[in-house]
Amino acid sequence: MARRRRHSRTTRPWLRITLAGLVGVAIGTVGGAVAGSLARPAPAPVAPTHAQTAAQPAEPSLSRGLTILAMGVDATGNDGRASLDGNTDTMMLLRLSPAEHEIFVFSIPRDTRVAIPGHGIFKVNAACEWGGPRSAARVVSKLLHVSIDRYMLLSLDGLREAIDAIGGVNVTVPKRLDYDDWTGHLHIHLRAGYQHLDGRQVEGLLRFRHDRNGTDIARVFRQQQFLAQVAPQFFKPAAAVHLPWLWRIASRHARTDLTPQEILEIARWVPQLDPGHDFKMAMLPGDYRTIDRYCYWVAKPARSAAFLDRHFGATLPLPREPAVVRRPGASQVALGGTNDDPGDPLK
């Protein structure tokens, strides 16, 4: 069995700029030949392996909707911050649905306890490092009973470079953030409120994990709010002048099996959306438990069965009393019961 790395509180997670990065890659690949250098030939989608979905899934198409597993790599790989082979400490499932004129984002906490083929039970953030992105997609597909069409993998270094390439972003920091990790060279000092941040400051905002409730869930919510605020700034026409730099960043720091045709279709469709209303965000419900000395997020996917079935085509059994709680914020939906509710996660 491959070694199991203990993940300290200062482990470098990737940051939830994935959707903005996806759009930057898509728009930057106006030439099909250029897109082909990043995208690979169309593979078959990853389908859950259970009787209810034994039929072969239809050929993926944006017109029918695409489900993409977006993963961000931390700095634990062979190339440090530029690695595409480290732990994927952030995962989210994206459903691009032109029929509903919306994008659905389903966050999967990095400590989620799953079965990884060939390695046993461990955290989902190790699945890609141990088996590659397609293996990680199979793990998530089995967990959520969802067919996954494509994946996208991004390195940590891509965050700073993408933000700096467009001259920084305007975001609201929900509270004052102060933290110094001299060993890990991480220094976060941000005041609360609306402000302009560069790549280094954005990294601090999204890596901060020292919240009052002591879990990673507050970081998930903070990253979702960041995504909703930053997406419009990548979509605006003025950002087109930065596309050559964004393309170079993507070619160094991204890997995907989206086809050139799919990338171009996404590039044409996504700018038509209103990021303030057409993005719906949710998180895999569950609770933290210590099992065999490891702290896991023990998922309760059945509590999100209605959401996953409606928007992702999942086949999870519905719970007797499904609980869907709408939280304040940009089209954000938190799924789970009272045992899963972290209260105000951003305190």
C-alpha cells in the first residue's frame, strides 16, 4: 500500500479558482490546434458501478449538459507548487447545464472518507495522487452515484499567476484574517471588507483554515463566495486582453481531458451567464469524526440526493426527510440536517 501522508493544518490546498481557470482556458483556446495541445481525445465518461446505471452513458455533449470534476493540486508533489501530481486538496463537481442556463457547483471536502482502489480507506484528496485524475473521478462517481464526463486538474502556482495576469481582483473578505506559518512560508494578514487583492493575497484568503469551529468547512464556504465574486471579473470583455497570458498559465499549470470542441463550446456559452444568479453552489453533507487516528469528513450523500438527482442525474436513495437549507449569499445551497450544520461557517 502506498504511504499515507499525514495532512497538517498547514498543508497547501489548491484554491477554488477552478471555474474561473476553466473559463480562462476555454476562451484562450480560440484556435482548435492550440486547444489540442492541452486537451486529450474524448474518453468515455466515468459512470458509477451499480445496477441502477448499468446502461452505457450517452456520449458527453454540452448541449445535453457536462459534468466535470475540477481538482486543485497542493504543493506536495514532485514539482512543489507547480505540481500536477500532489494531493488534490480541493475538489468540486461542476454541472454545466445550458438547458437550465445554470452552472451547479458541488463541493467535496478534502477530508472526505472514501474507498480508494488498491489503497483501502482514506481521504479523497489522495485519490488523484495515488491513481491519477481518472481514478479520482471513479472514486467520486462511486461515492455520489453520478456519471462524470470530464476532469480538470490545476496546480497551486496557477492561482497567483492567473490573478496577477488580470491585474488582481476585487473581493469581499468576510472577516479579519491573521496567521503566520514561518515553516511553511505562509503569512496571511487581511482586513475585513471589500478590497483589491493580488495573487499572493488571494492565496492567503483561500488557504486560511484557522476558523473558530476548527474545521475545513468554513474554508469551503469562503472559497465558494470567492468564486461567485471573481467569475464576473474573468468574464468581462476587458479581460480578453489578458488571454495570451492566461493561456500560457493554463498550458503550464492545467491538465484536462476536455476535447477542443468542448472547450470552444464552453467558451461561447459561459460568458452568457450571470455569475450572480446562474451559479448554484452546494456542499457534500456529513460530519467530522476521528477514525484510526485520522480526522475524516464522513459523508452523508443521501441527504443531498434530491439536489444531485435533479441536477447531476444521480441515483442515490432519497432520505425519509431530506433537508435543504438555503443560506445567505450568492445562490448558495447548504445541504444537510442539524448535525451537519456548522452554524455560521465564516466566523
